[in-house]
Amino acid sequence: MISPRSNLGGRRAEAARNDGRILAAARAVFLADPSAPIADVATEAGVGISALYRRYPSKEELLRELARDGLTRYIDDLRVALADDRDAWEAYADCLHRVVDGQSQALAQRVAGTFTPTESLGRLAGEASELAVALHRRTQQAGALREDVSPADIVLLLEMISFVDLPGPDRGRALRHRYLALALQALRAPGNEPLPGAPAADTDLTARWRGPPGKKR
């Protein structure tokens, strides 16, 4: 006879598996198109729409969780890099490869502005920005990263690379790392030629975190 406690543990394990599938599916769906309907997430995850709504009662709540998850993983990657005492360029390049692999930073930026952010998300975004700036400056001060690129330039560059995808096992991932390697060659100091135009600024990124137009906070 199966005990009530065993049944409860089984339901919790199944709920955790469903939640993992839902979040993985939401990353794929909303990274490609933040305006996609939440039903697309259920289809991608292979779960019923009712199971999805039990965990996330609205698309906005799911988007907030994706942003929180993406920012948290991005912060973890940056902390690892700042604690890395190897050559500054190696630590920096390895960090960017980890970020591209996890698609954490790109996802957080991609869904920004599609929901009303909470104060806790604002704090996470601020922490991520501070850590990214610290890593950027450390790499520049070591003479490894060209001086005419800004931290915001890197954020947008990583976002573009994260959109690269093609059918086939790991084909998209291989190409993302290929293009990141190409970008890193251009980013390494001193750089062959001056870059045109002004670099992206932090204000360009923070503007994305405003809630949807016309929606009250």
C-alpha cells in the first residue's frame, strides 16, 4: 500500500518536473518572441494549459519569473568571473561564453518592458549592472579589452549572438560560440580601427525595464 506521504512526494516531484519543463519552454518561446501567447509555452513544454496556469496564473507572472531567473544566473556568472584570478582576458572571455550558453542575460533583456517589474527585480538588475561594469573595467584596466566599448555595448552584442539558431542537434549553440569567438577577436585591445558612433549607455538598457505603455505601476 502506498502511503499518503509517498503520494504527496510523488506529486511534488511531478510538479517540480513540470515547472522545469515550463520554464525551459518559456525561455525558448519568449527569447524568440516575447509577444507569443502563453499557450505556446504549454505546447512547447508538453503540459496542459491548466497545469501551466496552476503554477503561473498569468503570462506576466511567468515573464517576471523568467527575468528573475535570467538575472540570477547572469549575476552568478559575473561573480565567478570576478573571483577568477587567472589572466584577465581569459576570465572575461570564459564568462561571456558561459553567459551565451545560459542565455540568461539575453533572456532578461529580451523580456524587459513586457511586464511591470517588481522592486526585487529592480534590485537584481542593478546588481547585475554593477557586477558587469566591474568586470568590464577590470578587463580594460588590464589592457585586454579595447577602451572604446562600453558595458552596454557588450550586453547588446551578447543579446544579438543569443538569437542565432538553426535546426539540428547543437547547431545553434555551435554557431553562437563561433560568432562570440569572432566578436571577442574584435573586442580585444587595442582594436584595429576606431568604432563609428557613440557607445550604448546604461540608460539605453534601463529604459527597457519600464512597464508596458499606459500601464500603472
